[in-house]
Amino acid sequence: MNNLLLNILLAIAWVMLTGEIGWQPLMEGMLIGFVILSISRYALGTSSYVRKIPLAINFFFFFVKELIVANLVIAYDILTPKDHMKPGIVAIPLDAKTDLEITLLANFITLTPGTLSLDISKDKKTLYVHGIYVKDPEQFRTSIKIGFEKRLLELLR
């Protein structure tokens, strides 16, 4: 988190040096700060921060893609006369260990239309998820494990 703060401070310094206030100079400053931190990552100890930026961008685009696809599937199901829903509740064994990891995973699952995190087992090793389109529970489980959980844990660890 300190490296993110350092990057933000470098971006603010860039805005102050250029004398231009706005989103574009701030984003330029963030990019320049990122380059500075990546060049000096070993001296400053910022290697994990530099490594996590591409992972964060990857997770963002993955989530946006999942969001769009889920919305299109639900819209198609609403607009067609045949009902394509196969609702079900699937138990998903978790690799996530901390409360933060589990909470973020459950929230991202719930934010995606057609899925809802229902409960977590008492030992925090299983997450119960309701899905509207659960044709194959194993495929549904794998899509959450490889899609959301794997990417989220790469980003957080």
C-alpha cells in the first residue's frame, strides 16, 4: 500500500510541476510514477507493487468481460420465449484463506448477474453460490475457481 501512496504522490508532484490540473495530467503522472517505481523497484523494494499492476488490470478486464457476458445471457433469456434457466446451488471449495480474500471473492461473484454468494461454511473452506445457469455443477465450480478465485488470489498475495 505504501507503494501505491508513493505512486499517487509522484502523480501529484507531476501535476504540480506541469501546472495543469485535470484527469489527463494526473493519469500521466501515475504512468510516469509507475515507470519510476518499476525502474527503481529493487532499490525501493517495490517489486511486488510493480508486478501487481498488470494483474490488477487483467482482473479488471476479466471482471468487465464477465459482467457484460452475464448481462447479455440474462437479456437473451428474458427476450426469448423459452426459459433457459437451470438454477442451482453449488458448493465451491476455497483456496482463499483470509477474511478479506473470501469477502472480495463473494462480492465479485454476487456483483456478476446470475450468481449470488449465499453462505460460507463455519470452517471457511466452502462457499455456497446460487447460479441461475447451472447446467453442469462441476463446470460452474471450475469457472469460479479458475476465473474469479485464481485471479483474485494472484492479485492479493
